[in-house]
Amino acid sequence: METHSSHPSKTGSTHPLEEFALKPVLKPIHLWAIAVGMVISGDFFGWNFGLKNSDPVGFLIAIGLVTVLYITFVFSYTELTTAIPNSGGPYAYARRAMGPFAGFIAGFATLIEFVFAPPAIALGIGAYIEFIAQTFGMALPKLLMFEPRVWLALLAFALFIGINLRGIKEAVMLELVVTFVAIAVLLVFFAITLPHLNLKQVLAPPVFAQGWGGVFSALPFAIWFYLCIEGVAMSAEETANPRKDVPLGYIAGIGTLVFLTLTLTICTLGVTPLAVLSQVQYPLPDAAARVLPAGHWLIKAIAVLGVFGLIASFNGIIIGYSRQAFALARAHYLPHLMAKIHPRTQVPHWALILPGVLGMAACLTGYTDQIITISAMGGLVLYIVSMISLFVLRSDDPEMHRPFIAPFYPFFPALALALAGVALVAMAWFNALLYFIFLGLFALGSLYFLLVRKGVEAEEEIYTVDDFEHLHQTGELPALSD
């Protein structure tokens, strides 16, 4: 395979790769906000659907397994993120380790995860706004035969794609603000519900009634608490000092999320009847209403401000899917149109718009729990491929510069790999139809990959991590600090 190995000297002329380079402006606080913000909507809705076919103890076991998965994964994945700072994230790591097709598998799995998560969150935003309207005595009408939560979801897509089209710094500043607000809402919720916690409700006999089947069926919704945290990697090219700042953002992010997840689950399970909690679209306002006087202003406040938690994830994942689509298109794994950078805002505008249209189409189904499951399947595939990539790179490229070393290697990545594999098999077993839809999406993506691969193999080699690193080092693009 012919690779691109020559670079122009610093003459002041524009390098051809500059057309495909993102602007590095992000700091550790921004990366923490992206890590937590991308995920925090999982605390406000969606996770509770895992109780439909499970029980409180089984659901807590699922959350425990998934928490171990994500802790071991994040500490292992950060080694890849800092060694190969590329907006393609898992695509770049797998491609470096195992070649173009492995890169496609990881990249397309990430794209499925990040394209299907926003419509689920958008439907959650719609449900919360509809609940808020009801608490103020208003009934929202249907619009063009769409239920209120559906047309509100479409409106949210249009609004936040528009915000992201203005530029990464504006989008991430919004992410920082709404993430802080969302965390404040959760802390208030904990303070309200903890004094009323009824552990007998959590441990009511028959304990573990659904057995391990209930644990496995709950896995997609336990994953929803953490799904998309790996999206920080897709902002690596836009980080001023990725080799130092990305580990700080990731580790602070996973620590914050573990605390919020475990506390929220206990608080909500301890005050809300299981039959209600497994069905409700807005579990936090419903739980608050069970421990506060009817019509209390805090119930409305949690509902209104809870929308910020959904917005944080919605906005963060839109940033993530656009960077993943951009990276895959830059390598010609997707239509090259999505690799175009807007000359004024320096954002990949078509990579924001086109996947957003697909997300809006998914909103029209209204099936929040099924959309969450498909998104989680994509996430698990990328976790599996990424951990395999880590092992391959440790073996084949031991001299690679690794600013962050995965702790407890090889135990941590091996455990993350095993848990992700078990979760994917369980998810396929309990959601066979959705798994076939997932495989069908992969088949379509693979067909495109195979059709375009022969014609662009040499050109694809131009857009590699090494070339961008060279431009940063020579000053033709902004420097990446060690």
C-alpha cells in the first residue's frame, strides 16, 4: 500500500490537509463537560425502561456490571485517545492497529451509537416539555398528526444543529453551562428524595424475581447511564493539549458519572413503585411528586431544569456524531461531502446536517426504548474493537509514544472486552429483531465501503494521524503540546 510520507516545508503556503483540519481550542473543563454532558441525560430518562423485564435487585446488578465495564474501558481507552489524538476516535485506533476494514467497523459502530442516541434524547426532551406544559395547565396540540413529544423532538434537532453550525467553541460553552445546571438539579433531587428512601421497596420479596434473565434484559438501559462517554475522543483534534487534557477530562468525567448513577438509582427506586417507574417518561419529576406536597414548586423546577440534562447530552452527542462522520468521510468511508469544513465557522457542516436528518427520521417512530437499544449495540461493538486495538498496538507497536498508560494492563482492558462481549450477546438474544436491524445497517455501510475502497485507497493514506501530527509540529497547523 502506498502511503503519503512527504511533507512541504514551512514556506507560508497553505498545506492541502489544512482543508481537513479542525481548530484546537478546548481545555480540560470543556472535555469534562463533554464527557458528563454527553451522558447525563441517561439520569433523567430512559434508564427506567430497563425495569420492564427486570426487578430492582437485578437492575442494580446490571448497573454494577456496566459500571465496572465503563471504569475499566475508560482507563484503557484513554491510552488510545492520548496516543492517537484524532477526531475519528475508535476508527483511527482500529485502523492504526488492524487496517482499513477494522477502522470501518469501529467507525461505523460509533456512528450508529451516536446517530441513534440523539433521537432517543430528543424524544425525552419532548416528553419533559409536554409534562411541564401539563403542570402549568396547558395541553400541547398535535402538529401535522405528530404527537407533541415527536414534533418537539424534531424542533430540538433543528435548533441544536443550528447552534452547532455556529462553531465548536459556542457549542461547548453551551455544553458547559447546561452540564452544571443538570448536575445541580440532580443534587437537589437527591436532597429531596434521600430522607424518604424506603429500602424495603427495593428489597421487597421475591428478591431477584426475574433472575439473570432480568439482569441481561436490563443491560441496554444500564448502559444508557454511561453511553457515549467515549465521545470525548472525537474532540481530541480540537483540544489545545490532547495528550495531557484528555486524561483529565475522561477521569473526572467517569468519576462524576459513577457517583450520579448509583445515587440516582437508589433514590428513585426507593420512592417510586416499580410498576410506575418502568413505564414513566419523566422519572425524576414523578419521584419528586411522591415525596413533596401536591403542586410544590420544586416538582415544576425539577421538570423545567431537568430539560437541561437532556439538552447537555443532546448537544454533546451532536458534536460527537458530526466529528465521527467527518473523520469517516475524510477517509472516504462515507460520502466525502461530509468532510467539508465551513470556511467561516470551521465546523464540518454537512457532517452535522446529514446524520441529523437520519436522527429526525428515527424520531418519527416514537420508539424510545428500541432506539436506545440499537444505540447501545453500536457502543458495545466499538468497545470490543477498541480493546482489541489496544492489545494489538501494545504487541505490534511497543515504541509508540503513550502519554497515558492504561493501569492494571492487561487486566483492565481484558475485563472491559469480556464484559462488552457478554453484554452484546445478551442484548442480541433478548432483542433479536433490533439486532437484525443493527446488522442490516452494517451491511449497507459495508457495501458502501467495499464499493468505494479500491478507488480511494492511496488518497485515504493522506489523511492519517501522522500527517496531522507533522503539520502541528512544523507549525503549519496549531501546535499540539506534549
